[in-house]
Amino acid sequence: MVLAAGWALVPHSNRQDAAQWFADVCSTVAAGPMFSSAPAPAGSGAEARPATSVKMLSCEPLPNVPGKSVTTVLVDFPPLAYSPAHRHPGSVTAIILEGTVRSQLAGGPVGTFKSGETFFEPPRTLHLFAENPDPVHPAKLVAVFVADENCGPLLLPPDAD
């Protein structure tokens, strides 16, 4: 019922398929897209939820770790936003700036993280989902990636090994 109420409150023009998660964020480097969409599981209801929006803040080579870079992004979760299963090729540390984010990695419990808390994703670990469970308040986090140089790609499909 909460999901239906949240869905009804989202203006029709702002409704996005969860499969578009990161699709509008592209790398400025010639290597191509920094992120690629991860499709929502059929019948999961995720396709009816708002998507996150991502803004790249920085990407810098790590001079003491040849071939690697550190990339920082800001991820906004509108009320009830959901991101489907995916992987990252490198390590990720997420810092919750505001609101609440629920997240689960394969083999682990669902975690609920509030402002000031962090979570870590080891490279290539299946991230089952991340969501803002609040039907009214947005959530925001900063994600810091340590991955291959040239800033990407930072997102892999869930079936990538």
C-alpha cells in the first residue's frame, strides 16, 4: 500500500523505469559509457519505482597505484527509489549524506544505513539492490570507487563475473 501511495505521488513526467538507473550518466572519456543500465527483474515491481540519479563529482588517477583511479559520484534517491542488482569492477565505499538507504550484497543481510553511516562493496560482489524505503523523504549518498583508470566502466550487469 505504501508503494502504491508513493507511486501516486510521483508526477507522471518524472516516472522512470528502474532499468534506466545510471543510463543518463556517461563518461567524458573516449572509452565510452561510464555506467550501463542493469535491467530490473521481470515482475519485481522495481520497474514501477523511481530511479536514482547520479552526478560524477571527480575522477583522478591514483599515482601510487598504476592503472587505477578513484571516482566519486553523488547518488540521489527520490522517495521510494530503487536500483536493481548489479556489480562494480572495483571497490566501492558509500557514505550516506541524508535519509535512509537499504542495501544488500549477495550472501549478506539487508542493511539499513542512515545519515553518517557507510557501507563497503568488495570488487565484483553482487549488489542485490539499493533503495530508499521512505515514501516521502529523499536520500543521498556519495560513492567512492577505486577501479581501473579512465573512470570506468563503474557498473556491470548482475551476471558479469
